[in-house]
Amino acid sequence: MPLPKISTVAGTGVVIAGDDVDTDRIIPARYMKCVTFDGLGEFLFYDVRFDENGRPKAHPLNDPQHHGATILIAGRNFGCGSSREHAPQAIYRYGFRAIVAESFAEIFFGNAITLGIPCVTASRTDLAKIRHAVTANPKAKLTVDLVQQTVELASEVFTASVRGSARDALLTGRWDAIGDLLDAQDLVQKRAADLPYMRPNLVPAP
Amino acid sequence: MLLIPVLRMGKTLFQKVWDAHAVRDLANGQTQLLIGTHLIHEVTSPQAFAMIRELGLKVPYPHRTFATVDHIVPTDRRTVPFEDPLAEAMIKELRANCDQFGIRYFDIPSGKQGIVHVVGPEQGITQPGTTIACGDSHTSTHGAFGAIAFGIGTSQVRDVLATQTIAIGRLKVRRINVNGRLRPGTYAKDVILHIIRKLGVNGGNGYAYEYGGEVFDNFTMEERMTVCNMSIEGGARAGYVNPDATTYAYLKGRPYSPAAEEWNQAVARWTTFASDPDTEYDDVVTFHADEIEPTVTWGINPGQAVFISESLPDPKTANTEERDSLVEAFDHMKLVPGQPIKGTPIQVAFLGSCTNGRLSDFQEVAKFIQGRHVAPNVKAIAVPGSQAVGAVCKELGIDRIFSDAGFEWREAGCSMCLAMNPDKLVGDQLCASSSNRNFKGRQGSPTGRTILMSPVMVAAAAIAGQVTDARELFNA
């Protein structure tokens, strides 16, 4: 399955304030009552963006100046909690194509990379600068560069790293592992043969 | 001539299980890891099956995937079809997918339905030395048996269905010792809340947690599950306890456990997976049991917790890095900095979830609530983690003890832990909860508030109508 190689993402940014932003906040559980991921984008950060009567609250995602932003800027441990892939799916379907944060929760990170969303980390100090600049000028253009491992903002260049395996996967267009995994079915069979609990006869009849 | 001694460093259980399941190294440095046991439920699997169909893939090991329905099931009225058409559509989809691909499904009429992390162990599907994955972060629960168990996303659910493997990077291992003996009135829930409070909600990022020490040696399997369950709340994708006689005694005779001559072989094999005594860990952290008191969260993540005797922190005295988080938490929780948590009025009490919805949780609470009653202004619900747990509670008369005390005794499911079914907080109700997450809006109302605690503390709060030290209320 040929996938596009992802080396840079350029666009405007929007800031999601705070550390430890969990996936329940990114997509509240009630919007997971669905059998497809279609349409999840509109419920992104729903309870932070709208009040209980569905009226928009003051939130950067409701600010028309941030309309069309493709880079999400977050804090420490972004995406903690539930393993729901609905979270990065909602982020992607809303229109984001990269996330810059101080750090990411493990499961969220893997889910996002599998969808081809680069998750890059920057220092707390640099993130504060990026946040400030993007809030001050919503039209400021950002470039996330996976080759250089930087985030460019106007004339400033910040160091931004991506874990080796994820960077490689994005740059080579192998971020969705299914193709690679399907390639080794004979090896899987061999491995399974060494594991007694994998034997079909050990599973009782229903 | 000098003889150079060969250094034979021991291995951790994590390394041994990993090595036994590693299929190959992938180009990007990750490992293609065989997932021996795959658990699925209605929320995170439908899109995976859709992808399988779309890509024209097969499911080559259907006997290694097990399904149940838990997140969206109503716990009060089980009339079918469900009143909520979305819930009905999801359960139908799961049923159809399991039928099409020949996957074992513990449906409601089977009497074996329940929260996936309660069903796996009680059926004997969860076994030592295995790899387990499920589209649910609390899959770490199964590590209690000496398995390496991960929560995965839906694309990875697809990967497991289609290949029985996932692409994943190796984790480091942090050994967490809890030595000594727990003080009376202090439970497994307090141990894990304390660990998360001390190591942080992201402290486990990149690690598997290996729990050990006297406290874990003495713990029952259900207590070990409570701790492993919340590993992910500390940022650790997996958590485990080395298998021992307690593990084997629990598994013996369960429906999916090895039987007859297979049993002894299995135990002999399982024993080999335990971490070697001369293992060097990537990190070691040691706690003493007597430093742990009944613990309750007060904020909006599981690390924001205090002992029941303590006062709440004050953002004014916190460092700049933490201040914003504390202010945000106080703002949501409507609590006052510096005040004691004890005495905070509650409106709802929830007893259940994959953290604390097992038989021993209800048995322990039943000891204390007999002859007492839930406070008049509190709605208290008790939700068994599985139909099997519910059935044993009925047999033992535990359901009656709860009903007599003013709890609503419900049918099995995830219920108000994440409120995907009709069990939800209303407005800014404050809930004393035996579940695992106190995130904003987690229990179904965007302004709802959650205080996590042990089941006995939940019962004490329900009876007193406020957050209470159960040791004082129950003279324990």
C-alpha cells in the first residue's frame, strides 16, 4: 500500500492551552457512539468549545481568525487517558495535519502516527514562544520540518524532535504499518507454532 | 591466564515475553510483535472490521480474538432492542462482525458478558507469559497475570485481526516495590493512586511497570488487577506482576484455562517467564506500605490526589509549571485551596468499573454497609463488572445487602465510568467513584465532577453524604 511520504507540514497554527489534555476532552465519549469515524471532526474538543446548550464559547477553535489552521500546538502529555483512535481521527478530520507539543502520551502518539499525523516535541520554553506568536498573529505561518527536525515560525527556527521510528515511518511513507505486517505471515505462523496457547485445539468449543 | 567471567544478566518478564513473541524487526526500528490474545468490544472495533472488509483482508486467527459488549450497554433495563438506537446499532454491528469472521462473542444472553477486562481473567483467557491487546487503554489490567498487555488504537485492532501482530517499540521496565504491610482500611486502589500521585500521570511514559514487593506478594489476583488496571493513568502503557502460586490458583479450573495434562505443562512454562532475581531494571522505585493512607483525587487527573486526612494544595505555593494545572482543576472542581477534602458533599456514588467492579470489591463493601443506609440526597449505584460477578453476588445475597442499604443494584457494564450508556452525572454533580478517571466531563456531564477512591471509601461517602474517612465511619 503506497502511502505519501510526509516530510513537512506548513500552515497556520492554533493553541490548545494546558498540560495533560486527555482524549476524553479531545473527543467526549458520547460522540464515540458510531460505527464509522466520519463526521468526528465537528465534535473535536466539543465540551471545551460549546456550552451545555450548544452555544460556542470563547475558544481559539471558534475564533474565525484561526479558521483553516493545520498545526495544533499543545502542552505536556497531550492525549493522555483513553486509547480511543477517535481522538486523532477527530483532529485529522477537523483539518489538522501536525501536532507540536512538549510531550505526548504513548498510545495517542502511536495512533496519530498511524494516521500520518506528525507529532513533534519542542521544549517548554520554545513552545511558550510559539504559543505567544501564534496567539498574537493567527495568520503566522508555521512549518514543521521532519527532515531538519525543526519548527519554523517567521524568521525563527526551533528544534523539534520526533521519535526515530516515527520519523522514519513518516519520511518513508510507511506510517501505517499494515503493509509491512502483512508481508511476514509465514514468520508469524512460525512464531505462533512455538506458543502452546496459540493452538486452536486449546480453545474450548463455544 | 585470566579467566574472564561471563556476565549472564537476568531478564525481566517483559523481555522474556517480548522475545517469545517478537516476529521480526521492522525497518523503522520497531518490532513486529505477535499478539496471542486479542480482546474486542463494540466501541473501538467496528471501524477496524470495516477497514478489513474495505482492504479485502482475512482474519487468519479468529480463535485468538474474544469479544464482549460493555461500554454502551444499559445497566438498568436490558430490554432489547436498546432504547438508544446508536447503542443498538453498535451491538448489532459487533454481533454481525463476530458472526462473519467466526469470533467468540460473550453476548448478553450467554451470561458471560461483562467489562472486557473482567471477562478475560474470569474466563481464564488471560494467562501468564502471553501478549494481550485490546482497543482500550485499561488492557494493562491483564498484566496482573504476568502477561504483557497493551491498549491499542482501532487501526491496530485492524492490524491484529488481519495479521495477529502489531508494530511497536520496546518499552523500558521500571520496577516498583511496595514493601511492608498495608495499614487497615487501605486498599489496592490506594496503592495505585499513591504511585500515580508520586510518579506523575506521565511518569510512566516509555515504561512498563513491574510491580513487586511484599504488598504485591500478598495481594489477591483481584487486587493485583486493580493496580495494573491504572498503570496507564500513570502513563505506563503496560503494568504487570510476576506470576506465582496465587496466579495459578486463580486460573485453575477456569473455562479457558489449560486442563488435564496441559495444566502442569502450562504452569511449568508460565513459571519460566517470571523476572530473574539478578535482573537489572531501567529504573527502580520503592515505596513503604505504611506511608500509604486512604487516597482520594481532588482534581481533573488521577495524579491530583491527597490522603483523606490531608488538605488540598494551594496554587499560590505551587511552582509556576504546576500552577496553571492546579488553577484549572480548582476551577472545574469548585473546591477551595487549602481546605480539607473530608466533608465535601457528594450527590452520586458509583461502585463498579474495570478497576473495582469485581467480586471482592462488592464483598468487602458488603461487610460495612449492612444495617446502614445511603444518605437521602445521594444517588448510589452498584454495577458488577460482569454477569458472572453479578450472579455470584446474587447467590451470596450481596445484591440484597446493597439494595437494603439504598444502592441501586445494576446489570454488568462500564456504566458511569465513562457514561456511554444512560448512566450519567447531571450538571455539576459530584461523584464519589471507584473508577479510574476523573477527567473533566468523563462521567457524562461536561461540568460533572469526579473524586476517585477505593470501593469502601465510596460506600462511606454514599452513607455519610460527603467525602469521609471510611476508617472512622466504619470503625475499621
